[in-house]
Amino acid sequence: AGADFVALPEMFLAGYQPQDLVLKPAFTAHAMAEVRALAADCADGPPLGIGLPWAESGRLYNVYAILSGGRVAAIARKHHLPNYNVFDEPRLYASGPISGPFAIGPLRMGTPICEDAWYDDVTEAMAESGAELLMVSNGSPYRRNKYDVRMNHMVSR
């Protein structure tokens, strides 16, 4: 018995919501270094999904990293950035492209990040590019019973 995949939530490494901390280059650089170290430490275990801030080509993203074989094997960037209630992600992050699926053994998994799962363009693109399963990483701060809301939405699709 054992796990085929370990899934941690959106922004797990930094905490959700990290707010303006992600604008400090040292904060994001440290998170990226720690996830690479974690990948090396978990090299002999199952693939691990973990959320964190990610800086790349002068842009900052809310990402879900897939750690496998001692390295960061794949990165999914959040596409739809919420800007309502307690969320102002467009101020902090760039919108990433819709990511394709990655392999977990014989299974192809897509990872829409939180808000992305509410939009057909993301889930349809993942399915059309070969995703057999969608694993939604989610961070919903300051909200009780969000699980029920999400489950009802996903089942209705």
C-alpha cells in the first residue's frame, strides 16, 4: 500500500493568501528554493503537487508544481485570477497559459488551480489535451463550507 500522488493545496508553501509578501523578491526566491529542495528530499517517494509563488521571466505566478524524480517536473500556472471580495490576485500575479496534463504513472492528470475550475475554457482545454482526471488545488481563505459549494459546482458540470 502506498500513495500514487500526494496533493497539497494552492499556495501551500507560502500560505494563502500571502498578499504583498510575494512582491518581495527574496520571499518568492526562498519559496522556489525550498520547493526544489523538497523535490530532492522526496525523490524516492510518489509525485507530489504543491502550490507556491513562482517568478519567471520577470513575472510572478500562482503555480502548482509537480515534484517527481527529485526535481520540479511540471508547473501549472493559474489562468483565471480572482478580483472580488478578499481577492486581488491580478495586482500580484500574471495570468498563466492553460497548462496541459502531466503523467502520474499511466494516468494523465490536469491541475486547474482554484478559480480555474469555475471556467469551462480551462477544464475543456485540459480534457481536450488528454487529461483523464482533474485534481483541483484550492485555497479558500476566510470561508466556511466552501467544500460543499465546490462539490456542487463540479458535480453539476
